[in-house]
Amino acid sequence: MRKILMLLASLCFCFGEEKIYATFEVLAKNSSKLAFESSGIVSSVNVDVSDTLKKGDVLARLENSSELIALQKAKNDLALAVTAKNFALNTLKKFEKVKDVTSKQNFDEAKFSYDKAALDEQSAKIAIKNIENILDKKQLKAPFDAVVVQKNVEVGEGVGAVMQSAFIINSSDSKLLIAIDEKFANAVKVGDKFIFKLDGEANEQSAEISLVYPIIEPKNRKFYSEAYVKGIKPGLFGEGYVVAK
């Protein structure tokens, strides 16, 4: 009786977990082709291939002297607008104190002057934001922590907005793109463990299935899943098995 119970327990374990063979390739978790939003001449390139980037780092800039001049003028216009608004406000306050004994027209003119000055100030602030936005589009920033894998621009080169890829970057983290036979499409779930070996290595590693693709590729009759890893370079291959529950 004891042997029968042990056999049943063993069978339950086998049915509870299934080892599903799979192959994989290592890809960057995120990969992007970066392009300028503006057209222009490249004035500086701050990085090279293999350089490590932090989110927000500036990779390159376009020539922006005209925009810098326009920005300074817009700031001067704002300073004048603020001065004019303050003067108009002081004048309006004086008329408010004596509006019962002065003409309504004089008060209305003072109110109109203040309202116009306030609008001029707001317009000057909008002009500054607009030029700052143009300047921001003259530089190319890293959208996430990454490594530069390809550089396609040099100082002095002309580029077209969005049309030309200036850099290709890969995230520091990687993912395993796991290929599994279609017959196991309903067995593999997010959260399952993937035990794997890289080609040429003996040590096993493990990762958790983070994504299961909802389609089967007709060319090879396989479906794909992903597992995120650190410290493994894109371009490597290997094999392993999913421990499906």
C-alpha cells in the first residue's frame, strides 16, 4: 500500500510540472533607432559606439545659433512685458482708489492697458516656450539607459528630420526570445521558470517567463515567449526547458 501511495505521489508530481524543451536567442530588452525631430547641420557628437548612456544623456546636437539668439530676444521681450504690466497695474490701482471721482473713461483706459500688458507678458512666455521646444528638438537624447551599438552621423553632416537614423541604441538589460513547439502553446504561462544554458557553456541559469506571444509562426510552427535577464550580451544563443506548472 505504501509503494502504491508513493507511486501516485510521483505521478502527481510529473503531471504537476512538465519540462518543455526550447531554444532561444538573446536580444536587447529595448532597441531603438534614434532620429532628430528637426533638420539641420550636426554641430556636436558626444558619444561613440559602445559608450554607455543614462536616460536623458545628449548624444548629439544640431547647429542652433539662430534659435539661441531668438531665445535671448524672447527673454528680453518678456522682461519688457513684465515691466509694462507692473506699470499698468500701479496705474490701475491709482485709478481704482479715485474711480468715484474720476471719469469712467480714464478708469476703463487704465484697465485696458493693464489687460493688454498682461496678455503681452503671457505671449512673451509662450514665445520662450516655443523657442525652447525648438532647441530641444535640435538635440538627441537617450530615451532609456542604453549602450550605443551604431553611430550614423558626424559633425558637419546635414540630417533630415525623422528621415535618417542617427544612432541605434540597445538597453543594458537583455531578453531571451524563446522558441517552443506549437503543441505546448497552452502549457506555457507567464511566471513559469525557464532553465537554460548558453551555447558553449556548461552552467545552467534560470529566468522567469515574462511574456507569451499569442500567435504561432506558420513558417516553423513555433510560438515565442520572453524572459528578461541581466549581464548576457545580445547575439548569443542556447537551449533549455520551461518548467510548466
